[in-house]
Amino acid sequence: MPNTAYSSKRLTYLLEIIANEAIAGNDAIFLRELGYSIREVRVLRIVDDNPGITFVDVWDKSGLERSLTSRILQKLIGDGLLVRTSSDTDARKFHLSTSDAGKALRERGRAVSDALEGLLLGPFPPEDRQRLFEQIERLGQWVRSDDYKRALEEYPAAQAGPKP
């Protein structure tokens, strides 16, 4: 990509472009190094960090579409990386955990992720990296908050209804 300023100074646009380009670039490396996509490894990581997690919670934490999350889980279960057990209290629910093979892949994925994140953040000195993470985490907490959702619902344009 040429070294030019982005045409839009809108934050949501910039965040989407940066995320899409970084994920696309990293995905090819994940596939080559691990045999799994960056999103598949993300789901594996979420389950490994939260043994016994349910599908709904994986979906919520992953930020992926529900159907994509389901397909990824089925693949990881089928490949023996995740273990699915039925809930003792609700037959409709199941709990997920990683197998030994899943844990090993997750560790390999962590090394790839760390290296690629270091590459992505290369232009930033350590203190700027820390501030960037803190600000993005704060923004993420705000966007997922009930206060933000309520503010969106109350936004005047939302109350005006559809335009003729």
C-alpha cells in the first residue's frame, strides 16, 4: 500500500481498514505456519482461555458472525483440537475445552501472533504501544457498554424514522 494519508479521518473507517488489512496479511501466514486461519486460532484461544465455555460465549467473545463461529467450532472439534461435552443441567447446551493437540496448536499460534504483532507495532516505541493498547481497550469497553448502546438508541436520527 502506498505511503499516503487515509482519505477519511473517521475513526470507525480507519479502525476497519487497519483491522481488515492486518488480518488479511496475517491470515496467509497463519495458514502457512499452522494450517489454520487467524479466526480459527482466535476461537481456539478463546476456548483454551475459558475451559467449559459455551457456544454463545465463544460467539460473543470472538466478534465473529454466529454461523462462522459455528463452522469454526465444528472444524476444530472434528480435527480433534476441541472437546465438546454436554451440559449436566441443560441438554441443549454443551461445553467446550481444548484437547492436548489444541493446546499445542494454541501455543504455536501464540508464537506466530506475538511475532506478527511485534511486526505490526514496529514503528511504535514501547511506551506508545502501551498507551495505544490502553486507549483501544478503553474504546472497546465503551462500545460494548450498555451506556453506549443506550446512547445509540437515543440518538436523534434513530428517533426520526426512515427517510421518504
